[in-house]
Amino acid sequence: MVLEVAQFEVLPGQEGAFAAACAKGRELITETPGCRSVRMTRGIESPSRFVLLVEWDSVEAHEVNFRRHERFGQWRALIGPYFAQPPVVEHFADVPA
């Protein structure tokens, strides 16, 4: 399992519209083969900062099944207008205990 962590800085005053756009486009991610779960969080101290957490079967599931599919373009069309700057996206793997 791989965790995608995407951090979004949203234009001030557009937080509600961004959250609504994310909710509207959620199925674009959840219906992608290899997607296990999706969760969007919002900063308490920094309410214009949002973090998307997506569990994927693999990096390839994210990069190939989602990013190279029309779903990604649809997702970005929904949320992109609210970006204050480009998002930062990284992948993480669990560390054995």
C-alpha cells in the first residue's frame, strides 16, 4: 500500500468552494482501479491549507490508473481554479514497527 499526500494552498475566501469541488469530484478518485480510500483534511491553524490523503495499491495505480486517465483532467478542472499555488504531491510507504 502507498499513501499519496497532496497539499493544497487555496485562494483565501475560496475554501468553501474548493471543499465543495473536492466533494463533487471525489468519485473520480474512488472509482479508479487501485484506489483504497480517500480523505480530505483542512488545516485548523491554516484554514486555506488542505491535505488530500489517498491510499493506493501502488504508485503505479496512482500514476497510471489515475494521472494518465481522463479522470485526472476532470479532477483538476474542478479543483484547479482554487489553487493559490501548485499542489505538492508525494508518496509514502509504511515503516515496519
